[in-house]
Amino acid sequence: MMLDDTDVLRNDDARRIGKLSRRDMLALMGLFVGAFALAAPRRAWAAAAATARTASAGIVPTALAAKEFTPNAFVSIGRDGLVHVVCKHLEMGQGVATGLATLVAEELDADWQQVRVWLAPADIEHFSNPMLSSPESPLQATGGSSSIANSFVLMREAGAKARAVLLQAAATAWAVPAQALRTERGQIVHAASGRRSGFGEFVDAAAKLAPPSTVMLKSPSQFRLIGVEGATPRLDIDDKTNGRAIFSLDIDEGEPLVALLLRSPRFGGKLKSFDAAKAREVRDVVDVREVPGGVAVYAKSTYPAIKARRLVQATWDDSEAESRGNEELYAEFVGALDDEGLDVGSRGDPARVSGPGQRVQAQVLFPYLAHAPMEPLNGWMLWDGHSVRCRFAAQQPTTDLIEIGKIFGVPPSAVSQTVVMAGGSFGRRIDTGGDMVGELAQVCKAMGPGRPVKLVWTREDDIQGGFYRPMVAHRWQAVIESRKIVALEAHVSTQMPLPLPITDPGGKVTPVAVELMAAGMEDLPYDVPNVRCVLHPVTNRIPVATLRSVANMHTGYVTETFFDHCFELIGDDPVAARLRLFAGKDAPRLRQVTQLVAEMADWRGGQPRQGRAMGVAVIKSFGTYVAQIAEVSLGKGGEPVVHRVWCTVDCGQVVNPDIVRQQMEGSIGFGLGVAMYGEIKFDKGVRISRNFFDYRSLRIHEMPTVSVRLVRSDAPPSGVGEPGVPPIAPAVANALARLGKARPLRLPFAQGV
């Protein structure tokens, strides 16, 4: 296969930035404050959206309807020649709007400078995700690194059908056969006569023609945008930089009241009584009301609501609330490992794990984790007594409409939802009930018809708001005989992160439950003849959800550190052992990314050189194969300092190479921060982690230099938003082992080293 030899080296000066003096920082802050002051007057958010290259279709309702040629739900072209693409997935920083627009523009032969993207509104008829739903139960959803994979053919066909109709319209206008025409960068060309005109000239005639039912798509050798370096710069970056991009916090239609909710400090606590006398005295506070879930404070702007909420005196009934601390919670999950459990994957003779040979054991613990996107949850809503309009970033609009309809007592068809760009998510904006969407509906309903409400979560609300990545406990044991791993038994206890059944009517674990709770364990990449994998579900009062890379983050860590430890005991080189033991249909692609990353890093066994050692991890998730090698030294207190990370990725057909690299780099930073510092802490059930000062993320001077290489492939595209996360933590842990430290058995590293 052809390989992309471009290495991306970023943040070379990150550590120098981390050493800025206080005077330097104040100077930078002065520049920021000056720039902010220039932008301080309230902007016309709708006007900003109208000029943006990426926006929400519902914010400017006439934006698409005014286009003269709309052959399908995904493409509209105006007389001005601008090509408007509807992106059916939430843009939350991962670049999907640019990716889907690239697919359309490729087959349409559009001029990239004339492409605009609109985020689709809630509309299950046109914008379902077949990879996350079924024809019987369609779901409009973004997640599981499925956006490009499920749209690759669909969006290309949308562009190709639009192109076919334009060619027919031009052929009629010029009285030539359609086969004599070609398209080229937003123009239709008749080579024999030398005539050429932009798409806009033919949209009126094209609008009267029916698009073909089938079209011939380009072969990869014909691509001029898909997979081509630099061909499709991201469409949202300029707007996010200059302020034209619209997020739900920017929406001020109808001068909405800002609402903040006072919630129980313990999950499961219920409001007994409250005194809001002092809160009502705060200037610009409009009202304080009890709502399901707590006390809602309504004000004319955000700060008065924050100030007033602090003054509300509430008494809570904690008789059914969570009351344990972290150690007691861990005891619950560890204890669950002794239960009978549910089989999620066995082969050979599982009883062999009790037979002769060298026994290897490990128990690994993972904490609750918050998503902590840069933009906390928020949303805008208006109830007119008969129907609901709402605007916020949503990964699952379909379920949002159902929940809102139930709260207001109207059918989902009476709810109109505009999906707005998100300032990050990592899975946090998959609302499964009892979360922000329900709260927004409740505070809007309590205020009554005619007055829009904007619910705002502060950073503290976000960190303490629950719907965490579940706590997890793993217990693995293996038997080594004659320098081979001959048997393995793996147990995992965790919560189901989504409100879905764990078993089918016959008592078998569902494929969805395996993917969400034990992904990878049921299909280990290594050749071990005798295997048993067991799931031990846990339930408690702490609300949980999926976090970026879902179960692969913890199963990948245990798999790659446990096998690496076994290779060490056997005396095998970690890279050579993996290359030899990869098995099954995935083996060729796993071997390729492993060989490439070893070449990139100049792998020589990973042993310390000048105080730095290397560790390797290779994980397939969401159909994508990622290998990473981390170069690590020991810092203060024995904590790992990660200097460089080499990464190879095989995600099938690459759509936008730079976005794939961005996702790998961001995933490495995200995964490293979580592994190093991520942990939600409880004290007698009270969430004590509050903000970034005590829920640490990776800081810029801690970001390693990252080199990414892409495998060129004609395989169907797979995901890139999540697969870069799982390998980084085990790669660092394996490097620590070569520095004489134990692989951490309790995360985060800052605690477990």
C-alpha cells in the first residue's frame, strides 16, 4: 500500500510557553482584553450566521429555502453559484462538517471556495444514522465515530445526482449531448466549443428536472478532493476565529431569561424545602421557582442568576441518595468481580487457566470521569402554549424531541429543534433523559408560555453534573507455558452507560452492551488458544454516559499493559511479540500500523536511553487501527513526562488527511490528560471535584510533540474521532515499566504511579 510519509510535529515550543513569566502572561492578557473589548457590543447573531461558512440551517430559516436548485435533502445551489451542503451530524470540533461537504463537493466537482455548510435540524425522515439505528427504529445521532462511515456513499451520491441534473440542464441550454460536457471546479465545460459557465447559470432549468435514481460514483483514482493534501481546508475555523460561528450561548432571540438550576449535592437527593428571599433581592433576578430536579433561578443575564443561586437556602432529603466515597465505590466494583457474571466471549478450554504454568495476574481500577468539554451544556427554548422551539447542540435530536414532547404533553412533531455547533462534547451531548434537555424543558415550562428561557450550566455544574464515564474494575489472569500465553481469563465490572438492555430475552449479552461495556475483550487481537471473558454489571445511583472511545479506553489499557507485561516475563521484544501474535482477520492491518510506528520511532526495544524509555500500544476500535509509541521520562514525584508520541493510523479511505491528523493529535492530548489526572472524587456521596483546578486536564506545556502517519487504503472509511484515545495511556504505562516503575494498576497516573 502507498503510505503518507508526512509527519506532523506540533507544539515544539509548548514547554517554553509553559515557562512564561507573570509579566509575559499579563502582556498577553492585555492583548486579549483589548481584543475582547472591541467585540463587546452584542452582535447580531443571525446576521453573523448568515455570513458564516458553517452554521445551523434553522438559525437563518430562509437560507436554504431561497436556493433555486435543491435536488435532495443535502445539496442546494443558488444562482450565485454557491453550493450549500446540509451536514446531518453535529459539528463539535471533530471536523465532520468539512468532511461531509468534501464528499458532496468531490462528486459535484464544486469549487471549494464556493461551498457552505449548514447543520441539519432535527429531522429523522432525512437525517437518520443507519449505523446507530435500524429502519424500524431510526435515530438521528452523532457518535461512535460513525459520521463519515455512514455518510460516505450517501453524501457522494447526493453530489453526483446534483451534478447529473446540472449537466442535463446545460446540455439542453447549449443543444449538445450531456456526454460532451464535463464539470470542473464549479463550472460546466464544453470542450469542443470552448464554452464554460458556472453552476449558477443552470439552476433554474435544473430545478425543473428530476434527479436520476442511480449514478456512477468516481473511483479513488479520480478523486481531486477526497484524501488530497490541502484540498479542503476546514470550513469552520475562520468563523470560530473571527466570531461569526454561532453556539447556543450566543442565541438571544426574544431576550431570553437566563436560568440556573440548584441541584442536590448528592445524586438521588430530593428537594425538601428552600428559602429564596435573599436570592430574590439580587438585581435583575426575575423569579425563583421549584422545578423537578431542584430550584430554578431566572434572571435577565447570567451573573445575577449565578449570584442569586448562591443565596438560595435549600434543604435536601438524602434518604435515597448516594452516600459513599471513592474507596467504598471501588469496593463495590471489585466485589462485583466475584459474582458469576455474564460470558462475553470464550474459546478453546477456558478451564486451562487453572492448569500448570506460570500464572500472571492483575487487577486494574478506573475512576469516574467527567467529559469536561470547553463549552458546558446550555440551551435556548420557547413554549407558546401549543408548540416548542429549541436551539442547542445535540448528538441525538431524535430522543431529545421525544423527551421534550413528554414534558410539555405534546407530540414530538410539535417540537422544532435547531441543532447548533458545540464547543466540544466527547459524548456529553448524548442526552438520555434526566439531563440538560429535560432540565431545559422543565425550567421553560415552569416559566410559562411566551417567554424564551436559556438554561446555562457553569463549569462547576458541568464537572459535578454526573453522566460520567463509569467506574471500572478489571481482574485478569493468564498462564504462560513454554514461553507462550496458553490461557487467559478476563473479568470486568462496570455500569451500562446508556439506558439499554444488557441481555436479550435469552439471557445473552447483547452486542451493544458488549461494545459499550467490554469492547475488545470479546475479540482479543492476540493468538491465545484458551480464553474466557466475563462481564459483571453494576448499578448504583450515579448517572453515567459514554465518554470518547467508550469501553475501549479501559479495555485497551488493560489488554495492552497486561500482554506487554507477559511479553516482558517471556523475554520478548514488545513490538516483535505483537507482530507474531496478532491473529484473525485484523492481523494484517494491525501488523502494518505496528511496523510503521516502530520505523517512525526508530524502535530498538524501548529500553532507556538518556533517561527516556519507550512504550508501545496497538488497538483497533471503531473499525480503525492505531499504533502509538510514547517516549517517556520520570518527572517530579515519579510522574511520567511524555516527550514524544509517534502514531500510525489506518482508517480506510482518508477523506481529509489534516483532519485525521488533528483528531489523532487531539485524541493523544485528551487521552493523556485523562490518564494522568482524570478522576471525579466523592466524599460521603458529595461531588467534591468542581473545576479545572481540581479536575485536571493536560496543560499546553505538558503536550508532547506528536508525529502522525496515515496508511493509504482503499478500504471503506472508518472513524477517527475516538480511536486515537485508547493507545496513549498503555503506551505511557509500558514505557514506565522500562524505566523501572510498575505499570499503574489504578488510574489516574498521578495517583497510581
